[in-house]
Amino acid sequence: MPDGVVAVVRKLLPDNDLGAALAKQLPYARVASGCRCGCATVDLVVDRSAVGPAPQEPGNPVVGEGSIRGVDGQTVGGVILFAGGGYLSCLEVYSFGDEPIAELPDPAVVDP
């Protein structure tokens, strides 16, 4: 998985048992696809034969989220980390403007 994706995912992981279990999945995760709209959202797939599921509460796919600061320090969008069935599934990147955020933000500008 690209280093930038790993860094943003790590920044969004909660500081609890769920976050620790999801972090163990990172070496076995890969980017499966991107979004067709042109944003930097990526779908994630974890090799389930290599690592077990995290203790995720059913019905709540959001495991972490944050805002993205622009060059002027203003919030320009956000990121949401999803998991399904205890496995990392998506890193969504969205914009508050008319144009999508086309590149994954630097973790330094992501505020969980």
C-alpha cells in the first residue's frame, strides 16, 4: 500500500483496541480501486487469511475521521476511514469546494 495512504490511515486510527487491531492489518492491506469522480478516495482490501478482524461494533462503519487544512489554514475538506466486518475497507477524501481533492493529503495537514 502506498506510504501516504498508510500514514493517513494511521493518523485516523482510534487510540483503543479497535485501532490497534486495525493497525495490524496495514501490512496485509492494499488499495483495490479509486473513485471515478477524480477524488483521492481509495477502497482498501485486507488479506483475511493473513490477519484476523478487529473488534468492531456492528452497524458503525466509521472508525476515524479528520479535517484537511488548506495552505491558508482553513478547512478545505475531510477524510473518513471505514471498516466493514472488522477489516479496513475505505479511505474517503472529500472536499467542501466544487472541485474534488484529487491527491491524498499530506498527513501533516490532517487533523483527527
